[in-house]
Amino acid sequence: MLRHASVEALSTAHGRPLVTGAVREVLDAVRQTLRDDSAAVPAEDDLLRRVESRVADILRPSLVPVFNLTGTVLHTNLGRAALPQEALDAVVAVSSGASNLEYDLGTGRRGDRDDHIEDVICRLTGAEAATVVNNNAAAVLLVLNTLAMRKEVPVSRGQLIEIGGAFRSPDIMARAGCKLCEVGTTNRTHLKDFEAAIGPRTALLMAVHTSNYEVQGFTAEVPEDKLADLAHRHDLPCVIDLGSGTLIDLEAFGLPHEPTPAEAIASGADLVTFSGDKLLGGPQAGIIVGRKDLVAKVRKNPLKRALRLDKMTIAALATVFRLYLDPDRLVERMPALRALTRPVEDIRALAERLRPRLSEALGNGFAVSVDECHSQIGSGALPVDLLPSAALAVAPDMGKRGAGRALKRLATAFRQLPQPVIGRIQNDAFSLDLRCLEDETAFADQLRHLSVK
């Protein structure tokens, strides 16, 4: 088979080792089928097609762009925030050759990765110093391992969060080498609870922003400035984990308020941690800001090197931070903020334009309507706040019987498009929330490939 002209062409195009492996895999599969089923030996043309298909499967990337029409803007499973063009350009610039990642162009000596980003972070947050790692869980882990190793950290019971994938803050604390000291109750924690928990082995006081849930009703939490005052009276640092984190007051854009690092610093926090790829709108990263002496200790921790950012992430993150220096143009430049603030009238008009195209592509058997719906921000940010939106709702033209299977086939068909489309099944329809759809042409043009079997 390797000497066949079509296989030799594959070897020339993609390399002989890869094609040889594909041929062996195809032949092994055929032999197994013959042993199990006593089937006929495939024709030569069929074998060649299988080899070509196997080579294509091996070379096809598994990580691909998709259309996020789920109604969750910052979708963890779909990559969270989309990067602005300026950040993409910065990534290309530093990754296509050598860069001064750890080189000081002024002195000609070794530099530090944080030098490319610390100044702008401090300018925007009011912190004395800043450092960055690969995500916010790593930031919390590094801070606790640095400041609270083999010591106790009081945290309100109502703030013991679990994020996606059963990833829990108590587990992070245990891996950091510190002992969690739960204070208060699930719904009510008071300052006296923290004060009673402080002892000779207390390393710091910590507040965790419950960014992916909200406790309502008969509740009480300790204000961050009061917690910081208590910590400082006992000569302890106060650490605040903001989780999602945003640099601006979202209320200025018609969105609910989310606490900012600058507010946390102003309230007296000594260290604040937050994410880069959620409301901030940047790449995945964990940012640590606060007192200069504490940030210096964090930097000296050997774990810092294991959790450090690569040059491409630093380039993108630094660019995103610099965009925040011009708040008047943030909406037009930041995809995440643009999606969150998109007027519902624009989304509804988009849905009306696309409805006939989708109906034509689906043909008989499905009814397409424009429905009012609500988007959610996602990734643990503002969990109970919803944004009015509009969706294309596709319902099978049949009774209840069999509709579930038809909807699953429909969802599969959309996922198999050249650029997969991810929606959600709800209210007996396949719903495509259009809040995050910016490339209308690309979406509409590929509908001709839609095949529901």
C-alpha cells in the first residue's frame, strides 16, 4: 500500500512516518473486522479511502473556533473571554521571533517577566506591586502557600466556594499547606466570629467573593474594610479573593456592580487576587496585587516559577490592561464587554434577518421562531443577573413523541458544521441565543452545510 501512487502522494505531503502509521492502523482494523465478523476483504479503493480519511483525522486539530450561541457570554467550556484584536496582534509579534521576555533593554542585563505588566496593573488598581500567574486558583494557592504555610486561615462558611469541575477552595487551601478555620454560619458571619478565631497560629484573614452563587434572605457578611481593620489590629494581612474580577465599575455600562481590585485595595486589603479571562476580557491568568513587601515574598516562592505565564499570555494580558487606560473606547475594543452591553434591539434585529436563512437551510420538519430570552454573564460572574436577549428557536414539527431525539440530532448537526455552532435545548426547542454572534455572514454562509439526519 505504501507504494501505491495515492499513498506515496500522501507521504510526500505529510511525511512517511505518519502515513505508514495510518496504513498500519487501517489494516489492523480491517484484520480485526475479518476475524470478528468474517466479512469480505475491502476493495483496494475502499482501503485507500480509509487511509486518506485516517490521515485527515490525525491531522485535524481538536481545538477549533466555535460559535457560542449558548446564552452564556463567558462560557468556561468554550474558552471564556474573546481577546481584542490588539491582544492578538501582540501575541503574534512576540511569538514569531525572539523578544525581551526576561531581558532589560536599558541595562543589557537579565530582566523579570513581571516588568512588562506590573506598572500598568498598579496604575489601574492603586496597588503598590503586582505579579501574575496562570490562573486565579494558582494565585490563591501561591499567596496561601507563601503567607500561611502550616498556619491557620479563618474564612466565612458562606464563602467556601466550589467552581466548575468540583474544584473547591478548601482543597486549594489544603494543597497550599495551610489549615482552614471555618467561622460563622452558611448564611450569617459576623466580625466577632473572625475575632474569636484569631490565635497564635493565625496567618491572615481572608474574604472570598462568592462570584458564582449568592446567599439571599436572612444573611450577614463582614464588610471588607471591617475585616481589614481587624486583621491590622492583630498585625495580620488581609487577603481578598475576588474570583472573576473587573477593573471598572460595570454600572457605568448598565450592568450590575461587581467589586473591583481598586475598591478592595481602598478598603484596606493587603493582597487581592482575581482572574484575567472573565470580566476583565483577557487571557487566562491570575493576578495578585497589593503591598509591595507581600508581593515580593510571593515572587520568591519557588512555586512562582512553576505557575508563571508564558510570553504570549503576558503580551496579551499587558495589552488588555493598557486598553483599560482609555475607558471611553472599551466597549468598541473589548469583545467581552461588547457582548455584555449589546442592545437587545440589535440582537432581535439580527435574529429576524437570520430566521429565513435558517428556515430555508432546515427545510420541512422544523419551525423557526424568534424568541425573547435571557443571557447570563457566566464563569462565576454575577450569577443571578440576567441580560435580556433574543434567540432563534428551532422546534421539530411533530408531537412530543420523538421530539427529544429530533432535538438531539439537531444539536449534533449544528456541532458538525465547518465552524461548530453550540446552542442549548430548552422549552422543547433548540435555542440559539445571538448575543455573542458578531460574524453574521460566516454563520449564515455555512448553513448550506447543515444536514439533520
